Amino acid sequence: MNTALPSLSPYFIEQIQFLVGLFAILNPLGAIPVFLSLSADRPSKEMRHTALKAAFAVVVILLLSIWAGDHVLGFFGIGIPAFRVAGGLLVLLIAIAMFHAKTSPARHTDAEETEAEFKADISVVPLAIPLLAGPGAISLVIVDAHQAASLLDKILFSLSCVLVGMVVWGVLRLAEPIGARLGTTGLNIATRVMGLILAAMAVQFLADGLRALLPGLA
């Protein structure tokens, strides 16, 4: 039994890294102010329902990215190294915006927020996509899922997405008390920490992609 543990260790470390990276780029804590502002005049029951639908939509988007992402890239003739570089640049832009405690235009624009104020249902658009499961999260999931060595790996990645979706639902459902307890300063600190993690991941994405595209750099 003891001899099997070392071989399993990197396997679970990979899943933990995926979970942390996915949570960082979704950043549900950073979405709390937007969620509260868009649902300010709505009853508590409707806010809870919106949180549940948004979390469900996030899981569906991420699962589609895991199981269909490679096929979409293949249809357009895009290689994973090029997608790594593009995804790395996108994630880096999001991380830089998070350093300044702002929402990157790559995730959510002012025009989208203004339009959302007049929508009856904000759970899928703009809350689930692009605010939470935006282009950066989709890029991260596709790149990580491409590294899956087996069907079991993809299933575990899928379970990780479901777990993160449950966390998103919990955070949004408790958005009011969490926002009141942490305050603007607390939420900004959390966003900056997530931004630091994302920046490191973005640099790794860029390095891996450039190394594959330009082997002479290695």
C-alpha cells in the first residue's frame, strides 16, 4: 500500500492545482458587488434562485469546455500551443485588472452591466457568462483538460468543476452577509490574491506555449 502513495501524489496535486486555478479565475468573491448591484431591488427568494441558476450555468459551461473544447479547436485548426499563448495573454490581462481590484473588460463591460439592469433574468447572462465563466475560465479549462491522460482524468476534472460550481452557489447565496462582513477592502484583498495566482498561471501558460511554438527558446 505504501508503495502506491507516491505515484498517486502527483495525480491529486494536479487536481488540486486545477481547483485552485479555477476558483481563482472564477473569483466568485469578486463577483459579489456586481451581483448585489444587479439584484438590489429583487426579493431574497429571487436572489437565491438567481444564484442557483448562475452556478448551474457555470458548471454547464465548464463541462462543455472540458468535453468539447478540443473538438472546437480542431474544427478551427487551432493548436494547443497557440491556444496556450492566447489563453495566457487573456488570463494575464484579467490578473492585471484584479491587481487593481477591477473587473477586466474581458470578463464584463460597463455596457453589459447597464443592459443587465433591465433584464428580468441575470443568472446566465451576464452573471454566469461572461462575469464568472468567461473567456479566461474557458481557456484555462480547455488547456488543462487537453492534458488529461485518460477518461478518468476528464471525469475528475468534471467533478472539480461541479465542486467549484457548488462553491460559487454558496458564495452568491450568501452574497449579502459575505459582502457586509468583508466590506469593500476585504473583497479587494481577496481579488488581488486571486490575481496573483492567475498572473503566475498566465506566465506558465505563455512559457509552455512559446516553448512548443518556438523550440529554440527552450
